[in-house]
Amino acid sequence: MTDLLLFAESLFVWHLVNYALSTDPVRDDKIHPEITGDEARDWRSWLVGVGSRSLAAAILVMAAHGFGRTSFLLAGVLLAGSILLPVVRRLIPVASLAEFELLANGLAVLSIWRVCAYSHADSAPRWFTFDSNQASALFICAALCIYAIRGGSYLVRGILEKAGGIPPPAILTNQGYTHGRIIGQVERAIVLLIVMAGNLQALAFFFAAKALIRSRELDERARVDYLLLGSLISFLVALAIGLILQKIVAVSWK
């Protein structure tokens, strides 16, 4: 039987370490080679950072559930996965980024689930002893929120690259790209809150308001496509995860 609380906590740690704490660079040597800045040019310090936070994830899981066999196995999965994810992400073409993100997170969830399915009595929760179903739901919802807001940027970036929707540097500067990424993260957070509140009609107003503000900048076709496609993908990611969160909360708090 799967230890749902252990699974939920591990899933939360996975997203906390790999998405909430930092935004890792991706390979983009054709359009914006300079976008990732100094961090992209210093592999050594970047790898040290990746290793440190991956080790922290492993220790955090063991601290939460004791130093038993299951916790050690789960810590190993998180440690290896948290190192491989950003390294491989930085090496693959950006056009394949969305598919890679979905595949990598799917494998991570499946691996964590399989380990928790064979959990032993030596792995008992130390931090949260209240209703395990509600605690599990809280951790899963937190993990999905982190991925929607922060991880969604990789999905949007990959689909934009695949569709050829990222304008050249002459049209879209590094500052404009960075601002667009931050706006997208805030946008997804707002969409999640609206969906969780059950007021889907407000999404139409929000989208229209954003379109009205952006319409003053739409003087070039490439920029139009970038803004429109980016907004639609961002909305789709946040809406899909928001509906999943709504269902989890409804089931857990009957």
C-alpha cells in the first residue's frame, strides 16, 4: 500500500528544490545566447549549486520520515533526479523543452510513487501527525502550484521555440524577455487563484484587460505572435493545473 503522505511530501520537496528555489538556464545558442548571463558561462559554480540543493532535498526527506530503508531509497531517487533534471535540461534543444519537462516530471512522479508503494514501517512521519489525507492534499497542491507558476515557464518557452514564436534580438531584448517571463509567472498565479475561487468568468475579464494593456505595444507581427501565443500557453497551463487543484481540494475536504 502506498504511503500517500510520504509521496506527497516527497513530491513537494522535488518541486521546491527544482523549481521554487531557482530558475535554471536552458540552451539557447541560436536566438538569445546571452540570456542566461554569467550563470550559464560558469558551469562549475552552477553544478555546485545544483549538487547542494539536491543533497538538501535528500536530507530533508530523511529528516521528515526518519533514516530507514525507504527514506534512504527515496532520498537517492530525489538526489539523482534533482541533479539530472537541470543538467539534461541545459543540454537539450529548447524546442524539445516542453516534452522533456513533461517526461522528466512524469518519471519523477512515477519513481517516487513506486518507492512509496513499497514503504516499510521504518518510515514514519515526524513533522505532520494530523489528518494524513488533508496533509497529503496540501503538499500535492503546493507542489502543483510551484510547478504551474515556476515550472510553467519552461513549458511556455519550449512551445514558443517549437512554434518559432520568439522574436529575434532586434525586436525582443533580453530585458523584455525577462520581464515577459516574470509577467507570465504572476499571470499564472492570478489564474490559479481565480480558478480555485471558482470564478471562471473572471478569467475573461482578466484576459481582456491584459490584451488591452498590451495592445499599445503591438506594432510588429513577431511581437504580436510572441505575446499572444505566450499568453495562451500560460493561461492553458494555469487553467489545467487549477482545475486539478480544485478537484483535489473537493475530494480531500468532503
